[in-house]
Amino acid sequence: MAKLSRLAVWKFASCDGCQLTLLDCEDDLLDLAGAVDVAYFPEASSKMAQGPYDLSLVEGSITTAHDAEQIRDIRAQSKHLVTIGACATSGGIQALRNFADVSDFVAAVYARPDYIDTLETSTPISAHVTVDFELQGCPIDKRQLLEVIGAFLAGRKPVIPQYSVCFECKRRGNTCVMVLGEPCLGPVTQAGCGAICPAYRRACYGCFGPMEAPNIPALSEQWRQLGAGKRQIRDVLRTFYGWSDPFRRESEAHDH
Amino acid sequence: MMEEAKHGPPALIGPDDLELLIQALTHSGRQVVGPVLRDEAIVYDHIDSIADLPAGWTDRQAPGHYTLEPRADAAVFGYAVGPHSWKRFLHPPVQTVWSASRDAGDGLGFDLAPDPARPYAFVGVRACELRAIEIQDKVLRDGATPDRAYVARRDRVFIVAVNCSQPAETCFCVSMDAGPRAKTGFDLALTELLDDDLHQFLVEIGSEAGAQMLAGIPHRQADETALSQANAVLERTSAGMGRRMETDGIKELLQNNPDHPRWDDVANRCLSCGNCTMVCPTCFCTTAEDTGDLANRTAERVQKWDSCFSLDFSYIRGGSVRSSTRSRYRQWLTHKLANWIDQFGTSGCVGCGRCMTWCPVGIDLTEEARAIRAETGVPK
């Protein structure tokens, strides 16, 4: 039997939801535990083994100088580094600070702002180190996570499509909520969730981030025709993936 | 007048007899699928009874818009086609092709996915949809490499067609010579006839299986009045097409204009989201996804509807051949309306209008084709 691959799971600025997706794998978790050596995963175990690691899964964005240093160290210890979730791949909800002055937030939230040492921006892992694969979602999808881990173990390319949510929505047989009159981000958002929201007659709000070739200005135009205002368009783009390039550019076009 | 009736003369049945027909199809071991109201649209799903049909409802369609409205009468087929098409059943959106697992030794065992146990009966198939099935037959059944699963479903299906009485704003089957009258490819074809107090269906017989099925339910021979009423319904529908497509020379028009500025114009509006291809009843492209489990014990190949609007669709070593939205939209329209003719001897468009209605930004392919023609002139 070949030596098991060593897996590490890391956390930066985030809610832990993506790591929980891993713990949520139920029956598959046993297979995972059999297939890899979980060497470092503080959320799951107090046993924390030293590197190097074959595969590091990284959750969260970089928001402090200490983070920025630590991620370089993690990269140096990891054969493969995969980011999981919106925070790690685009900066997350906390990247809202990038559109404002972070010291105003610190002053408004903390009794002793002088205790807080933070960067001006929340940035994705790829802004600091080379990333081998980025798994999208807020939170990520369990099936997709297992596919990525399985692909890395087998040394093959993960099957993670980058087309729109509409592909999955139509395959599922949903009736298009946008054609029924509700502004939806599905046509510019990457698939992977299985089109959950439209299946319950709710519009997509973009929690898997921009798809491979999003035409957001054309979508915004249709949103306006359906009655959406500038502010609504800006705010919906500035939710989970506000700092991703395509969403940021279009939200800035609706700033004033 | 109706065409020469090869399998028997046209008959008349009432709503109670249609109920008996649905029961008879179910009792014959088929899974009966028909139009139902769900999620604010008329979609195709399993039906048990005429009570499942959207009686008294119609639809209002426009590019990028669809709404349901109540009708003044109790028509059960008084609407145009919705977001679903029959390819969902004959050529399902997601299906396992094969699975493999390690056996006790070190060998591998492969299993083909089983064929569906029960054949389908479709109730409410429109003329444009019959044509779409005929086109998919050419691609998936009659070519050099038939799709096994498609053939297994297709060859056993029983089709009850319906002649359209209510065209939508987005309909243009007349332009594509695909409707509104169901001419071939059905077992039985209904025309819904509504008078002030009389609700009945003219039944035409298209096959021996259809004749046998009709023989099992109460019916009477159609009189001249019913026949002329049915003709009037179809004439009204033909005259009520909301869209028109000029097909004269369209193959050369599109094939000779790959650099037309209109492609840039439409690329600014197109979302590249793939909805048009997913709702199109003739689009047949699929991708195959191979996955394995973490323990490396099992693997499977899953076939899924794909679309020429994804970058992966034209990905070869080094990148995507069609990397711009312009090239992807041009591929879709030119294949559908022109190259399809070279490839399969028929247009890929049946004039159902789904690609317009279900385009989130309402791109109208008849308008795009017209714009290219207007600024070019037809090459003769």
C-alpha cells in the first residue's frame, strides 16, 4: 500500500462554513479518512502534525500582515494548494472594506480601536501566493469538494464546470425566474450549487461568483428593465464576490 | 379536408373519453407525460388524469417574458409550448452511461446503465415538437453511431399530438414549415373543439398502435362540421403567428456573412448563459463527465446536456476555439439555421420560439437573422 497523501486544512478570515462542508461529508468522510492522512485540521482534531503536506485546503481571505506571512509559509510546505470558498478565492464579504476606509469600521465596531491591527484590504489567497485550484462557493458544495480532493489524489483534472448556473437550472427543469420577472444573477454566476435557489422560485444572488465569461453590463440592463435600481444592482454584486474583478467593475459602474 | 386516413377515419371524443384514453395508456404499462401547471408555467410531467392538465389556462409570451393567464373557457390545450420540451424525456439532461467497479481480484467490471423499464406515452405534443423529435431522430437514432439510450426510449414511445389553437407572440412554425398541423410522427392527433356548450376533440389516427388504442375507448366518427371546425382552428393558428422567419436563401446568407457587424451587436447583448440551447427542442449536444470515488473503487461516466455557449465546449489543447461571445453566438445561429442543412438535410429550427421567450435578455433569433439580411441582401 502506497503511503497516504497528507492533507492539511487552513483557515484565514472566514466563517468556517467551507471547512464545515468538509466535516459535513457524512459517509464520504469515512472514505476520505481512509484515503488520506489528515495531518493538520484544527477545526476537526487537536492532533496537528508538521508539514510538508501533499494537499493544503485553504479557507478565508488575507486581512492582516500576519496572515500574509503565514500563507507564504503554508505555500512553501504544500505540494498542492487549493483555495475553498468565496473568501479565499475573492476576498469574501469582508472585502466590503476595500470599497471604504477600514479605520471607520474599526472605530464603529470596537471599544478600543487601538487594539486592532488589520490591513486596509481583504484579498484572495491568489493575490499572495500561487494557487493550484480555486473552488468557488459561499459555502462550497460538498460534491464539488470531494471531486476536487479525489481528482488531486488521482492526479487528474477536477470536473468543475465554469459555465453559468443556467446550465444546471435548465437541466433540473426549473422555470426561469428571470423570465417570470425576477432579476436573477444566475446567467453571470458560475454553476456548482445545482441551481438551488431558482428551484425554490428564488433568484440567484451570485454566491458562486462570476462564471467564465460573464456579460454583466447586459444583465444589468435587463435588471433595470425589470425595475431594479442602481443601488440594488450595486449591492447584489457587492455581496459574496464583490471583490472579484467582473462583479467589482460592474458594481463600481453603479456607484453614483 | 383532412388527408386520406390510412389507419381509419377521423373520430370525435369528449373530455370523459380523453380521460379513458389517459387511463388506457397508463394501463398499457406506459408512463404518461403531459402538460401540467407548475412554478407559474406549463411544463411537462407525469400525469394520471385529464384533471392534471392546465384546464382554463393560457400563456402570454414575448422575448424574455412568460406569464400565465386564465382563459374564458375550459380548454385543456389552450396555450403554446412552455420551457420544457420532450427531449427532457427522450434525451434526458443528466444520465449515467456506464459505471465501473473493482471486483474481488484486481479486475474491473463495467455495467451499462439499464434502459428505462416503462415506455413513455406523450400527451399534447405539438406539430413543431413532432418535427423536433424527427430532427433528433436523424442525429441520435438514424446516424452512423446511434445513441443507445435514445433509441430505447424513442422506439417505444406512444405519441398523442395536439394541433395548436393558441399561437404565442414568439411562434413561427409556419415559416419553418413545421406546423401548426400535426401531419406525421404521431399515433393519435387531437384538435380541441370548443363550442358554447360542447367540448370535444377531433382524433386523427397516425399509426396501427393509435388505431388500436382508439378502438378501446368510446368514440364516434367525425362529421363534416367537426372536420371544418378543426380546419378553422388551424387556419386561425396559422394566421396568428407572432413571428416570421424568412428562410429563402438563409443557408447562404449566414454562411457568407461570418464577419457581419451584427455579430458584434448581438455579442454585446448575449449573456452566453446557454439558456437558448437548453430549451431548444433540437439542440442535442452533451458532454461526458468521468468521476471516481475517493477510495478508488468505483467510477462512472455521466452524460449531461452541454451547450456551444460554454468555453469548454470548443476547448482543445491550447484553449477554446470560440473564445468570444461573438463567435459562440454566430456558431449557434449559423449551425441552427444553415450548417444544420448541410449536416442533416434539414434546418435545426422548428419555429417554436423557446429560445426567445427563455432568453433572459430576450434575444430574438428572427430579428437577428432579419438584421443580417437587411444589411446584406440575399445572395442569389
